[in-house]
Amino acid sequence: MRDTLLIAAYAFAGAALSGLAGAAVLRLIRRRSLTASLTVVAVVGVVAMLSGTLVVAWAMFLSPHDLTVVTTVVVMAAAVSLPTALVLGRWVVARSRELTVAARSFGDGGAFAAPDGPATAELDALSRELAATSARLAESRERERALETSRRELVAWISHDLRTPLAGLRAMAEALEDGVAADPGRYLTRIRAEVERLDGMVGDLFELSRIHAGTLPLTPSRISLYDLIGDAIAGADPLARQHGVKLVGERVEAVPVEVDGREMSRVLGNLLVNAIRRTPADGTVAVAAERAADGEVVLSVTDGCGGISEEDLPRVFDTGWRGTDARTPPAGAGLGLAIVRGIVEAHQGRARVRNIPGGCRFEVILPTAAP
């Protein structure tokens, strides 16, 4: 037992010196290729075995023949392990370079495609993570492009909608100033109407900026949807009469919700105005509110616009979107539905739209009030 412990101690001492030397070399070449590091590890293993054997042979006075046999075995092991380490290192480095090239492709705007062929578990996990990152980056780029398109459309349409009333205001002001206005009172009424419309557009822009900045102030209170819809219908009824549209409330349940009454009235007002303007004369705009099976509340506004094209449905709530047939007033600047979505999402709800026979239905899904 004592001899075994002495052999282990001598072998450990000899191998430890080789290990320390190998660690120092690895530290010096830590920025070099992985092939060099694997070669050093293989060399350290062989040298550690050889040095431990020599120390034990010296301490135990082995015969020259036995020492030669052991040394030959160690040298043969080194002849196999060193080429194996080189091959493994070159294979891992080649795979890493392939991953680098593939990663560069999605960094330059392309999509990541994992290199073909076998790989270690770590490199395979890295490939999967890079593929997932590439997919998220592609989605982010697509959202950025969509937002940039919306901003450009918004600027173009706002500029158009501002230029028209401003030109009219200038012409009417010059006519009043020069005393050539045949009916000054009519001109003043028209100027007041244009100023109110411009003020509404500026108010919408301010509201939308607060929504995007996350600073929309909300003062939730417990409100019955029955009362909320009744007030909204009463407010939109004059516009409906002007356009010859019938405005009705159907399946309106007295469901309590915890919302900001002023902001939710704006949501309903925007939806009703949008529906009335898109519904032809003698058409009907219906408002409904009912509890869904999952406990949420679905508030809907149904119009007779004839439907929205399938390619435009995903963009209906985008900022600045007005559709191909809504380039001029009274279509507005394309902010009403964007404001609807922003206010609803601020209440932890969802806004959506879908086509129905003869028109479309805008739905607002809200959580019910806590009992």
C-alpha cells in the first residue's frame, strides 16, 4: 500500500509540472486558433504521462529495459494523439469559420442559413440560436420598414390635408381684407369651420404622440357599456342624419368595464364617424356590446362600406392609413383608427376588424371590470 502511494505521489508531481507548463503555454496562445490549443492539450497529456513515468522509474529504480518499454508506449500514444488533436482542431475551426460566414450574411441584411454537415453539440446549439436571432432580426426589419412607410404616408397626407384648408383660409382672408367678399358672414363661418377642422387634426396628432410615447393619461372608473354606447350614439346621430345613415344599437348589454370614460368615448366616436362616412345613404351602422365566452367584453361597430380588401385589412389600424379611395377630406389624416388601437391597447384590450357580407365590423375587446 505504501509503495502504491509513493508511485501515485511521484507520478502526480511529474504530471503536475507538465500541466503547469501547459497552462502557461495555453495562456500565452489564448488568442490563437483553437487548433493550437487542442494540440497543446494533447502534448500536455502525453508529456504528463511521460514525465510521471520517468519520475516513478527514477524513484523506483526500474530496469533500463522496463523504462524503454514504457517510453516506447508513451511515444506511440503521442504519435496517435497529436495528429488526432490536429484533425479535430482543424475540423472545429473550419466549422466555426462556416458559421462566421453564415452569421455575416444575416448581419448584412440576408437570412441565416446553417452550414451543412455534422457539428459538435455546442456549435449546433449556436447555429440554432443564430437562426432564431436571424428570424427576430428579419421581423424587426420588416416592422421598421412598415413604420417608415407609415410615417412617410402620414407626412404626405398631413401635408396635403393641411395645404388645402390653409389655401382656402388665405383666399378668404384676402377677400375679406380687400373688401370683395360678397357675404362676409358666410366667409367668417367658413373660416371658423376650417379652423375647427385644423384644430381637430392637431389634436389627433397630439393624442397619437402621447400614445406612442406611452404618456397617455388614463383615469379608469367603473362604467356600464350601455351608458357609454348610448352617449356615443347620441353624439354621432346628427352626422348620421346628415349622411342619411341609420344608426342603431343592438344587443347592447349593461356590462361593467373599468375604463377611462373620456378616452373610450373617443374610441367609439372615431369608429362611428368612420363607419357613417363609409356607409352609403339609406345604409345602417349598428353598435353592439356583449360578454364573450371567455369573460371579456366585445364592443362592435358594423357598417355597410362594402368591405375592405384582404391585403389592406392588416394595415387598417396603421398610422396614416386611409385606403386607396380616401386621399382627400373628409377622410381625415388617417389617424382615427390608429388612435382607437392605441387607446384600446392602453386599456389592456385589443382592436380588430373583419369583413362581413356588405361591409365590415370593427371590434374592441376589453377586460370586464373586477367584481
